[in-house]
Amino acid sequence: MSKKKHEHRFETACVHAGSHPDALFGGVSVPIYQSSTFAFANAEQGAARFEGRDPGYKYTRLGNPTTAALEACIAELEGGGMGLATASGMAAISTVYMAFLGNGIHIVSTDSVYGPSRTLMEREFGRFGVESSYVDTANLANLKKALKPNTKMVYLETPANPTLAITDIAGAAEIAHKAGAIVVVDNTFCSPMLQRPLDLGADIVLHSMTKFINGHSDVVSGMLVARDQQLFNRLKTVLVQMGGTIDPHQAWLVMRGVKTLGLRMRVAQDNAARLALDLQKHPAVASVCYPGLPSHPQHELAKKQMKGFGAMISFELKGGVEAGRMLMDTVKLSTLAVSLGGVESLIQHPASMTHASMGAEARRAAGITDGLVRFSPGCEAYEDLRDDMIAALDAIDRRFADKDAKVAGV
Ligand SMILES: *Cc1c(COP(=O)(O)O)cnc(C)c1O
């Protein structure tokens, strides 16, 4: 829980944090305790476990050794705090909402958050009297203005999805704490390698581990990391009762994935940085959004707040939605699929896919244009990724140039 625990460099911690040879046979990989329940030696021990006098395991929804290893690992990567693994990123998000909000309580959130984080709040929690405001938190004046006497939570996603707008976490935490609100940060896009919100003053960090942390597009899972015991206890109480706990096999797979997080993130980030530059030069591309480009509106803040510019790019084609659709249908190496942060490159169209549920008006207000394409480079060799993308863009350029020529009557 203390800073002292974070003794090693990031890549080292990815490999070792939470792992120890198994006590029974010395297995180097954490065993999968695929058991729903745990036998007590006698009635006294069972009672002691339920009273908390004996820390042993009772029932997997309440805790499991494989899951505990993963929780210790991610908490250490986030620089301290206490981890709580969940069945999905959305299970982490719904647990945070459920734990700290209620009738008559107000939350302020980044406007271009992951689509379901917003629709869950507005449509479901709204039914129970939770009030919510969505603002562009990249400008802290908007956050300040949105606070009310009943605001109890500031919910940030930075870089945001899919606009990659960046919020000053330390600045937002200062404002929120003065107003008596806790700060929750969805750190999925950065992973703890590039950004550690607890160090910047956040109270709770959450992840969709489905993305970079697991990194192999084969598991859905999530994680909550709380700054202190009190916040952790509240989250755990709600999670085990709502039932969104992770399965031990799922936890083991993520444990396997996280060992290469440092390596994967480095390669994917390098691919993103190089592709951002090459896309910028292409005649079919209208604009490229990547925090590493000096043209990004919060480029200076990204330099200060993040240890790298990340591995997500969004861009807009001159031919708008139609050209974007053609791109997704033309690329061969990159897969047309939602999700991100896996070893394979994924491309998708937020307005008709991940952010379709929030509605056209909210999308417009959050800066999610109809022509925006979101790209998550994987760990392929850069040259292959580039050749595939450029070939598709060249085809689009020819097609749209022909069309323009016909319209002009040439
Ligand atoms: C995918 C994602 C989520 C939701 O996670 P699931 O694992 O799909 O439930 C939340 N936030 C962000 C930023 C995401 O990309």
C-alpha cells in the first residue's frame, strides 16, 4: 500500500508483482484455483473466517487466491493502493457508481467517455435519482462550473475515448477535493505504464483489462484500484453483493497477459507514433489526432502527465463517413472490430459502433464526428501495418478523386 512497495521498474513489476512460487509444488506460474468454495478444517475455523479473525478463503465470489495475485499485481503497477478484480470493465464502472452515488447525488463526468459508461449513468442510475453532468474536462473551467453542492464524484477518462482529449488529473483532483467529491479515473487507454492517476491525486483508478493489460483480445475483465482501505472496503462490499467478480481462470489469463504489458505497450506506442506521422502526410486524410503530435490541443499536458503518448490514434478522412467505411472494408491486416489494446491492430467507426448508443446530439457536443475513425495499432511490424493502411488510403484517394472529377464534369 505504501510507495515503498513499488521497488522495481515497470517491466520488472509486470513480470513479478503478485507472483510467487506456489507453496505446494513450487509452480512458477500462479496456480488456477478453479474452486467455487474452500473447505474449513472445523466449525471454529469457518466461523473465524466469516468474522474476519482468520484471513483464509471462504467462497470465490468473496475472494480467491488466483484473483488475489492479479489484484496485488495491478495495485503495485498503479503505484500502491488496493486492487479489486471484476468480471468486465463495465462491472468495475457500475460498482464505482453503485458504491458512492444515490438518490439526489450528482456526478460530473468527462463528456466523451466510453459510450456505455455514460448510457449506464444516464439511463439506469438516472432512474434511481442520480444526477449527472457531462462536460469537456480538458478545460478545467468547465469542471468547476459544473460542480454543485451535491456533487460527490468527478469521473474522468483521459485520454478520452475516442477523441483523445486529455484532462489534467492533478488540477481536476484539486478542484474536486475542495468541493468534497472523490475522483475516479478510467485509465484504460494508458495502462499504468504511461499514467498513474493515484500519484496525481485520484482516489480510485479503474481499467477495462480487456484492453492493454490483458492485451490478447481473449478475455473480458476489469480492475478497480482504491487509494485507501475505506474506499476499498466500500467497493468490495458492493462488488461481492452485486456479483460482478472475476472468475479465477479469467484472472489467470490476465495474469499471463500482464507479464508482457511493458513490451507490448512499447511496440504498439511506437507503431502509433509512426503511423500518426505517415497518416498526416497522406492526401486522403483530413486530420490526425494523436497526443504525441504538436497539433494535439493538450500536447504539452500529455508530455507532463503521461510517460508516453499512448497507442491510440483517431483520424478523419477527407471523404467523411463514406471514405471511413471504405477504409474499414479495404484494410486487410487490421481487423474491423471494436475493442483496443490487443496484439492485433483493430480499426472501428465510433459514431456507428462504440458510441452509437449515446445519440447523435451528445456525440456532436462531445466532438465525436461522423467521419472519425479510431485505430488501435497492435504489435505487428510497422512496415506491414503502414503498407496495408497506405494501400487502402491510396485506393480511397483514387476513388474519391474520380468522383470529384465526375461531379466537376472533367
Ligand atoms: C472497453 C472499455 C470499457 C469497458 O470495458 P469492458 O471490459 O468491455 O466491460 C471501459 N472504458 C474504456 C475506456 C474502454 O475502452
